[in-house]
Amino acid sequence: MLYRLLLKVLTSSSNGSIYKYAPLVNYFFCKLCRFSPRKLPLPLFPKPLMGLSFANPVGLAAGFDRNGKLLPYSEMIGCGFIEIGTINVDATKESDNEVMTAIQNLNKAAKYDQSSNRQQRWGINLGSLRNTLDEQTAADYNKGMDLFWHHADYLVINLSRPESDARSLDPDMNSLDTFLTNIKYHHSTLTSYHGHVPMVAKIAVDHVHNEHIIAILLLLRDHGFDGVILAFENWPDMKPMSEYLCRLKTETDCFPLIVVGGIRSTEDIQQLMAAGASLVQIYTSLAQQGPLQTRKMISRLE
């Protein structure tokens, strides 16, 4: 109630968007809850995936906490994992303020983690401001892996950028194949030196133009990615999403699929999990409902 009232005041007084102010309001709510005498444990419905154990199958999607500021307080929301970013890296330049701020916040969160016995997993969503699938774009992602390898429970290669060639209605599969080979080679090299960190790709799934999705998923699977995040866009409701997801699960031989888009209730989560989602991510529901209602939504999965 208080969350929605405060958010309404902020958005109506400045004509701002709910998505502009929601991360800030959530940050202060979660931070204040640290001082509450009643500690709320993370809802536990363990889910093993990618060699990791997730406290529960509901995560916070990238875009809400872009630089990791919320990490020390995010268990209040109830999510079993949180994904920060997208953090765009340019291999031709020194690390910019965005990158350095994320690293600083991750270091702060890690210090807090040492005293809190963290159960929540942290993902880091890496991006590039280039739209082409070439060696330079691959170099951006590879530098991102270098910078964030030791901070991440899993890494995301974000290919859902609107102008990216990966989102073309007729993507060049040969270029994508070469690009993924480059990325996976660098990932394997880091693994050999520092141990394995799971890596997934994130792709957009449009309601109308999705003919190439299965081919991309199979390519990711064959290159040894640990899974994929499917960002569903422009789908009318949960029923066609679930039906399409079930088809993808069948045709990709149970390749791990993490779903984000359109989730607003416990029933939505259950429907997607039944259709084949390995994990799900939320965004809009947290922005609209706030941390307490989101925690209740996750807790009702029991």
C-alpha cells in the first residue's frame, strides 16, 4: 500500500514513468527492511540448474538493477536470483563509469555476503553497443567476461538489443555461428584457468516474428551454452506463451530455458514452469507491486 502510494506520488508529480522510479523506491524499501527486528528468510523451493542450486526458481530480470546497487538488500524481494545489467563493455576503451560502478557495488555486496550467508544467486548480463555479429562485438563480450568472471554465479551474453543483427527477421546464421564460436572459445579458456561459470545467451522472442528462434536455440545448445533466457515480447497473454514454450522445450531436447515477460502472478509462474521453463524472471510485477507483494507471490509457490 505504502509502496504504491509513494510511487504514485513520484510518477504523477513529475510525469515520470513507473519504470524510472520503481528501482529507486524498491532500493530504499529493501534497505529500510534491513533494520526491521523481523527478518524475512528467502522463500526456499530449491531448483538445481547449470550446476548451481537456486534457492527458488524466480529471479529478477536484468534492467531493474543495472549496476548492482540493490544486491545487498535484494533478498527482501524474495527472488532466488537477481541479474544485474545490462552492462555494456567496449573492448577498445578503458572501463567506463558504468563498468566501474558495477564492480564497486559487487565488491560491496560480496563483503555483506560474507556475514549474511547468501543463498541468492547473482547473474551478470553483458552487452555491447555494437549491432554487428563480428570479431569486435565478440571482443566486447569477451572483455566483459574477463572483468566480471569472479563476481558472477552465471554470465549472460545479451543478444536481445533491438538493433542487433541477432534480432534480424532473417539472421545470418553463419555469422552467428562464427560469433558464438569466438565467445565460447574465450569462455572455455577462462574456465580452464579459473573454474567454470555457467554462460547463457539472452534472445528476444517476438509474438509474430519468431521463425528463427528454434534454429538459434539449437545453435546455442550445440556450442555448449548452459541455457538461454527467452525474453517474450508482444505476446497477448500467458496461454500462447506457454504453448510456444512447450514446443521449444520439445524441439530443443530439453535445453534449459529461462523465461521473462508477462509474469504478474503465482499462477503465471506455475503455468510457465509446467510448460517447460527451467527458471523464470520478473520485472514489471515488481515495479507495479513492490517488494512485499512480490515476496508473497513467490512464497505462494509452495
